Amino acid sequence: MLYFSHFHLDFYKLYQSFYHPYCPVQWGNTTSEQLCWLGDEKVPLPDIDTKNPTVITQYGEWIAALVKEYSIDGLRIDGMPVNLSHISTLLTFLVSC
């Protein structure tokens, strides 16, 4: 299982397709805020592509494992500032687990 919460440059090089291409955030531009990276070229904080089917599957498996292992009754999924309009795909995956 892949974990996306800790960034490492070697991991990024192996799994570049899981992230949006580098672009600095332009605050006030919603699209830029949702698709571009925080940080800068010296300290990059890549923006994961949450529309990528592999990313959705990995997140789903990771969340399902946490729910099972810790008997979680509720789960809060949020982000700032991400577009959660496609979150239904992840939730559908979780319900099927």
C-alpha cells in the first residue's frame, strides 16, 4: 500500500503521475489553488491528483484499513483548498469495502 502523507523526492520521481505538475500557487485563482503546489522549488509540497483512479484506490484502501483497525465510527475528509466535487468516487469505493 502506498502512503501519500509523507513526501520524499525519490517517491515523487517514481510516482509523478499521482501528482499535478509543478506550478506555484497564485492565491485568488481558484484553479491554481486547487491544482498547484504549496511551497516552492526548494521546499516543494506537491499537490496530489485526487482524480487519479490509482490515487483514489490507494486512499480508499488506506482509509478502509484505518476504519477497520481502529473501529472508527465517523470520518472527516477535508482539505484546504481542494476541490471535493469528485469525492463521491472515493466514498463509493469506501462503501464497497
